[in-house]
Amino acid sequence: MTTMTPTTPRATPQGPAGKPLGRPFGSSKLTSRGVANAVVLIAALYTMLPTVWLLLASTKNADALFGSDILSLSDFSFVSNLSDLFAMDGGLYGEWYLNSLLYAVVGALVGSLISVSAGYAFDKYEFRHKEKLFGLVLTGVMVPQTVLALPLYLVASGIGIVNTFWAVFIPVLFNPFGVYLARILSNGYVPNEVLEASRVDGAGELQTYVRVSLRMLGPGFVTVFLFQLTAIWNNFFLPMVMLSDQHLYPLSLGLYTWNSSATVSPEYYPLVVIGSLLAVVPLIVAFITLQRYWKSGLTAGSVK
Amino acid sequence: MSTVTSSTRAPTSSAAAAPAKPLRKAGQRQQKLAAFTLLAPFTVLLVAVFLVPVGYAIGLSFFSEDHDGLGFGGGETVFTGLRSYLAVLSDPSFVSGFGAILLYCVIFVPAVVVGALALALLLDSGLMRLRRTAQMLLYLPHAVPGVIAAVIWLYLYTPGLSPVIKLFAQADITIDFLGLHTVLPSIVNIALWSGLGYNMVIFYAALQALPREVIEAARIDGAGGFRTALMVKVPIIRGSVVMVCMFALIGALQLFTEPMLMNQATPMVNSRFTPNMYIFDAAFRRNNYGLASAASVILLVVTCALSYAVTRWAGRRERSAR
């Protein structure tokens, strides 16, 4: 978490899309600037507090964790915590980590491609019952995941795939919010004139989609991907319902079970803390590295 | 698989006259084919992991398994009609779950919407230094899985472990985050921490997509930054505001992870604290799938009714605003 600060040192006040930011629009500009920055600073401190605590706590062993002073670095056992983490229960944590990567990265890639394609079709093509079908998509957006989890479990146990990789992987591909988002983004990013031009050139519809539209939808794709990646990485209820084999667990479920065991065997506490810290890293990396890409897309994407 | 999709998509073939511009026949057929191909995978998923399970749960809610009392499998499944629904609705622990959710919403929804909107407007105002860094820091909690967020905050709520409680104690203030009246705000705080930056990004993206001419026109007309934000920007992005409200409400109904972890730490949160915890409890602790399905269907209906009401209300306001 501390590593992210140096990556964004040049936040110049110029907006990327040529926003006239430096223009004076009030006599009390200096004070409003101060107030605005103070408010955001307080909000940022609020968001940072638990993360900073997690970072500090990960350097403590079980005794020091419940000891008096969290800020003292006298008892630095980050490295031994780390080796304990990967050694515990026969390296189970490493397996969870790989599982989470598999569910989230592959799932989000496939899922966003499916969602973006559907959203694009909703935006660019006319067909009968289109709005009815889209209404179904919106209903899908509104239905809580947890409400679907139990019915999904019942269906999965009916066809005998409970407690398998697919029981978690297939449901997470379904992302109606991604379709909703992709429809809006497609409307913004891909001008109809481009399609017309491509048609005049004699290119097929799917050819146009793959070669032209998908490229223009790139930033939108990343946005959908990022949201879905986060959702799958954070997914907890579905795996909890579907899986009983610890070797198939994603990180969230694994850490939950360890946290539950910690009430009986406190040696799990530091492992939950450092395990949580490591579990948070990939998404932060993904967000930082993809941030520039999809944010420039969002600002430059105003096609009008 | 193809039969499922084609049954949903079949009526498409007769929608020839839909596009405004008359196109060549071959082109139309190709367009329809493209729309079909692009929609097919999603439609399969829609049927397989949404419509079928929901239908199955509705069906199951009318049945009940008669156990032989010893818990051995092989109980007989019998049609019981609305008995499960009556059992759920007359269960005070289920109804009180909705009470908890309602109270939670009253605190959470205004807090997250106003907070996120204010932060997004501040970031968009051009007054900010280090906009990207600030945005990233605020978004950070969304990258923290709900379970982990709940674990961290739980530690921060625990006396003896929490630096926050220690800090207040030095000022002679005793705070019990897990008491009778504070446990719900404590849960709200976890959700707020997780959701603030995420919703801010949604608002910020909407603000960034605003036509710059409109903002500039307002400024030329002499509107200050604050007035531009409230009178020009917010009304234009009210669609996003409604969307965030809606998702906050739906998210509230989903409430599960945080109280589930709190349940291990404080007696103030029982194992049926929210409707979803009730469903989990019914299905996996009491092994009563009929009851759990009925509760799921009720929650589903309430959710849909609520979001339908919100969108209708927003739609009417939008129309009257024009």
C-alpha cells in the first residue's frame, strides 16, 4: 500500500481533456481550494486507517498483536509470519491464492467478453423483444447474488457439480451489470457512422465488431473487466455455499475459515492478518496499472 | 444450448422493419445474425444461472421434505403449497431481519450517496491537487474483499486490540462499538468504508463524461463552482445518482458477510440477523430447503418491487423535469 504513492507523483492540475481548470471563477478560490482539499484528505485518512493498521499488524507475532502498542516496531516478525503463512496446513494458502487468481482473472476475462458483446449488440442492433430482454438484464442486475446462491446450489447439486471448480466458475461469468455498462459505453465510444462506413466498405458485421468496435470499446472493456475482477475476487457467499473441499477454496473463504478457527487456536490470528494483506495486493496492482488506461479512456471517450 | 437460445431469440426473425433506415436484405440478415451471435453466450448464462435457478427455487418453495425425525436422508418430498411461506412470514426472526435492514438503509444509503457525490464533485471541481492519488486512495477499500474488510474492522472494534478505542480512552471517552445501539452503525461503517470510493468513481466517471460546453456556459453565466456543481452537474448526472441509490438499497438487502463475522464476535448479532443470514441458517444449519427457498423468493420479490418502485419514481421525475 505504501508502494503506490511513488507511482503517481505527477498529478498535474491540467485535466486530460483540456479542461479549463486554471480559470478563476470565484473570489474565495483559495479558501474553497483549502476546504476541498481538507475534506478529501479526511476521507482519504478514513480509508487509509484500516489498511495502515493491517500493514502494521502484519509485522506482529501472535503475542505482540494482542500486546499494548501497535506502533512499536520492536517485535518485527513480518518474515516469520510470511513463512508461517505458506507453511500452515500444508501450503493451503498458496493453493487458495492460485484458485482466486484462476476464478477471478480467467473468469473476468471471459465474463467481460461475453458482457461487452451482449451490451454492444443491445446498443447497435434492432431486434424484436430487445427492450424486454434488456429488462430481464436489468432484473438480473437487481437480484442479489446471495439470493441466487441457494437456488444455484440446488441446481448444481441436481446436476452433480457441487464442490467442483465449475460450480463457482460458471455462475461468476454472469454479469448483467457489465452488459448494462457495456451498452452505455458502446453508445459513447462507438459512433454509428463508423459502422456505416465499415458496412459501405463491405466488411461483415462480426468482422467490424472484432476489428473496429472492440478496439474502440477497449477502455470500456477494461472498466467492465476491472469491476468483474473485483466482484469475483471478493466473492464469498457463492463459494461458501458451493465448496466443501478446502483445496478448491478462494482466498476469501479460506481466510474466513482460518478466522473462525482463530477463536479456538490463536496462532491463526497473525496468519489471517498477513494473509489478508497479501490477498489485497493483486487488486491494488490491477487497479493502479489499469487506472491510467481506463481513466484516459473515460475522458477521451466523449465522442461527441 | 442452442435450443435454449433460439427459443429466446426466435422472434427476432420477423423484426425486419425495425431499423429506421431501409437497408439491403442481405445486410439485414447479416445484422440479425451478428446480434444473435453476440448475444448468444450471455443469453445462455442468463437462462442457466439466473432463470432456471430462480424458477427452481420458486418450485421448491411449494414443497417440503418430510423427515423421519432421525435426520437420515431419503425423506419424502410432498407438496405443501404456501405452508413454507406462512412459516417464514410468521417467523419473528425473519421479519425482524427486514427491520434491521430498514434501519441499516436509513443510515447507509444517504451516507454513501451524499458522501460519494460530494467527493466526486470535489474531484471534478478542479480545485483538487493530486486528484489521481486521492481517487486511488478512496477507491482502495473496494479492492479489499468484504470478508477481509469485516475482519479488519472487527479487530478495530475489539477492545484491547483497537488503536481507535485506545485513542478515545486517552481522551476519557469510552466507546463500545459492539453494543446494543452501536452494532448497526458499526456494520454501516464497514459497508460505507467499502462502498464510498467505488460509488465516487461511478459519479466521477459520469461527471467526466459531461459535455464541457455546458459547464463552461454556466461559468460564463457567472455561476460559481459550488452552484455549478449543485445546479448544473448534479441534475445532469441524476441518472447515476438514482442508479447508485438503487444499488445501495439492493446491496443493503444482500447484507450478509459483515453481520456473519460480527455474529462470531458479539451476541448483539444473532445467526438470523438479516434475511440472507436467515436463508443460510435455514438451508445449511436447519437443512430445510423448502423454508430457505420460500425465504429466498420473498426476498427476491421484495428486492424487485423495491427497485421497480425506485426506477418508476425516478422515471416520472425525469419526465416531469423535461
